[in-house]
Amino acid sequence: MTGITESKSDLRQWLTRRLCAQTNREIVSGSNSVCGHLLREYCLFRSGYIASYAAIGGELCLGNFEQEARSRGAKIYYPRFNDAQQQYELAAVSASDRGLVPGKFGINEPECAAPLIDAKIRKNEAVWLVPGIGFDPHGNRLGRGHGYYDRLMADTAGVKIGVVFEWQIVKKIPTGTGDIPVDYIVTDRRIHACRR
């Protein structure tokens, strides 16, 4: 297990440095492309419940997609850290920039009054838009190293879609117990169906 952890750590450091070096222009352009791909392939969203995220540190922003999805009747949820349980939960976001507050790790999240997603919807129906430091063609994800997202997605049946720049897809992501793969990866260039 130590070898997997060390390999992940080295890869995470390299990808994180490159991600944080993205210019605002690259982020805006990439975000617009990703949102366009998601809207063109809206059939992937067989549910009106979308688990999205607040972008940090060079990540692609999905605000334009979320706005259009809302206009089509979708409900948007973001992770919110639950201090008592020391894990993330999904809470409703009424609009992309409203009702968000800085969370435990400095990531914007729904305020405490925002309602949680229904447990059955989270488990069976929600479509997940998943950030990551990197992915491989099989859908394996490299996160920030704490496992919070994997635990949030554990035991869920909804479609999972990784969201990254094309260059963040690497040949192989080392995996361990508890790592949750995605079904598709959408990048600034295209949508990849992951190979299992």
C-alpha cells in the first residue's frame, strides 16, 4: 500500500503544480468548452438532480452549465462539510453564486440552512460532476488526498462524470481500496467514455 500512496503523492504534486499555474484565460476558456460539451450531451443527465462542485485552485468552473441546467428544471447540489460527522454531505444550491459560504477547507459550500439532498436521490438518482487533480482512461481519479469525495460517492448508483483539462488525463492513476472511478470524463476538448 505504501507504494501506491507514494506514487499518488508524486503524481498529485506534479499535476497540482501545473493546475495552479493555469492562467485565468485558460480556466475561462476551458470552463466554457466543458460547459458546452455537457450541454450538448445533456442526455447523460437522465436525472434532474446534479451533484456539482465549487471550483478551486485552477479547476474548471461549471457555473454556465449549472445555470442552463436549472432553467431545464434541474436541482443543483454542492458538497458541504459536516463537522460533527467529519465528512461531506450534499446540500442544495439555489443559484451558483448565492447562499455559498467558505467552508472548513476554504472551499465555497452551501450555508447551513440549505437543505440536504434526499438520501434515496443521492444514492440512486444524482448525476455526479466530479473534480479531480487527474484521471486515467479507465476513469480512475486522483483527488486531493483525503478521500472525502470517494466517501461522499460511495454506494451511489448515479452516473459519475470527471471534469478536467485534457492534459489532466494521464496514462494510469494508482488505485487503492475505496477509490471510486467515474463513467465519463469531460475535458475542454471532448467527452471520454471510460474503459473498464
